[in-house]
Amino acid sequence: MSLIPALKKRYAVKKYNPAAKISSAQLDILLEALRLAPTSFNLQPFHLLQVTEPAVREHIRTEAAFNQPQVTEASLFFVLAAETDVDEQTIAHSIDLAAEVRGVARSTLEGRESQIKGFIMSLAPEQRLIWAQRQAYIALGVLVSAAAEAGIDVSPMEGFVPNKVDAILGLQTKRLRSTVLVAVGVHSNDDEHAHLPKVRKSIEQIHQTI
Ligand SMILES: Cc1cc2nc3c(=O)[nH]c(=O)nc-3n(C[C@H](O)[C@H](O)[C@H](O)COP(=O)(O)O)c2cc1C
């Protein structure tokens, strides 16, 4: 389906069919969309953590996510986590990759490297995390759009306590911060949200010429 009709059709699923599974080909679409999402300075400062252990999903649902059923009932469940310590090494690795992929001498990218370091390292650590989380949200948007186009149901969820999810998954030691939860699966036929008219502001309310 092309994008606009797909965005009209998609919705944030509240009730999944626990028996319906997402194929590895469908998962690949979502991962590739996330990977291809644009980010500031192309740093991609996030990880999509797939939580596979049912007991851990249950723990997150009941202890950290306000008992939202999507956490345990969807075929797949992820935590999109932002890097807490984007640093000079992160930036250097990104420049290494760019030099390699584009087949240019690393020295030609050093001006850009200092520009990126100048911006990122001038941010206080909390601001740097906020910046990384913004990049994660861009990727989330691309993932949600790709899912819609491919007819895959997803539920982005901010209704959780990050400190608790971080503790359950040991994210602090991995220098990650849980940012948004993402359930992926097939909606249940009796999800009453499936047929609700889409509520959105009009284009005139959002778009102004100034
Ligand atoms: C970042 C983000 C966080 C959200 N968190 C939750 C959540 O925790 N629980 C929930 O039921 N829905 C959540 N939603 C779903 C939104 O409420 C939903 O996308 C919005 O009301 C528009 O409805 P639609 O997506 O069905 O068109 C979230 C959506 C986004 C994009």
C-alpha cells in the first residue's frame, strides 16, 4: 500500500492476537527502516533491543509499563534505547564508517569530524541524552511509517517508567536509556480501536505560511 492510505489505515494497536506471529521477513522490513532513518550528523545513537524472554516481558508489563497488554501479547516486543554517552569515540567511528563506505581518505572528513565534536561535546550530558532520544524518535517515526506501508501492526508506547525498564534490562551498564517501547504483531479482531475514525487536526491547523 502506498504511504498516505497506509497512514490512514494504521492505528496504535491496543489488543493483539497473541497467536499471530510476525515473520522474519516482516521484522527485516522494520529493522531496515530503522537503519535507514535519517539522524542528526548521521550518528544513529540508539539501539532497538528485542526482548524475547516471556518472563521479562511480563515483568516489564506489570512492574514498569502500567500493565499495558501490548507488552506481552504482541508477537514481538522491543525497547528503543538511546545512547547515554555519545562521545568523541562515537563520532570518530561514524567518520571511519563514512570514509570506508564512500572510499575517501579519512583526512578529507576531519573538518566535519571537528564540527560534529564541537557541537556534541558542547552539550551537557543530560542535553546530549535528550539529543540522542530525539534521534531515536525520528527512527521510531520511520519505523511506524514502514510498518504501516507493509501492513504490520505496531504500538509505540511512552507509558512506562524508564528507570524501571533500565533496571530490569540492566541498561545503565550498557550506557543506554529506554526511550520508547514498541510492540509489533497482528491486532486482535476484537480490538475496538481498529475501526475508530482517525482523529487528527486539519492541515490548516498545522500548516501556516508566515
Ligand atoms: C511516542 C508515542 C507514545 C505512545 N504511547 C502510548 C502508550 O503508552 N500507550 C498507548 O496505548 N498508546 C500510546 N501511543 C499511541 C497514541 O496515543 C496514538 O498514536 C495517538 O492517539 C494517535 O492514534 P493512532 O496512532 O491510533 O492514529 C503512543 C504513540 C506515540 C507516537
